[in-house]
Amino acid sequence: QVTQHDQNRHAVGAWIEVDVVDHVVAREISIGGGHACDQTGWILLGLVESGSATVRVLWPEGGSTTGHDVPAGSFLVLDRLAAPEYWEPSQP
């Protein structure tokens, strides 16, 4: 998940690059599709059989984060102004 602290708090227009083994997967943060209350959420990217990946964000207003090594199965919040933070779902 990516966040920033301005009018575009969900970083719509940002690109997430995930470097897995020998290739890079990129995904743009977007909303839309005809829903009245669009919102962004977790971005899920498969790592195939790799145990980890390097993730970075290209922010919509310019600039980028440095690459962060992320283990498979992790939830990571990348904030433009803060250090990356791992998140874990609560257990019922």
C-alpha cells in the first residue's frame, strides 16, 4: 500500500516497481471503473517462486523511494515521508 500526505493521499498515478529474480513488474496506482466511492487498497503482486523482491515507488509528483527488500507474503506500507512499515492482519 502506498500513501502520501497531500491532496493525492492514495498516490494515484504512482508506479510500483517490483524486481523479482530476473525481471521487473510495474503497476500503476489507479482508481476508477464506474464506482461512486473509489478507493485504493493493497496492491498484490505474485513473486512466483522467489522468496523476496525489491520494491520501489515512483511518486506521481516526481521522485522515488529507494528499493526495499520485501519477503514473500508480507504486507508493506510505503509512505512518501516515512520509513517503510510492515503490517500484519489481526487474528480473529
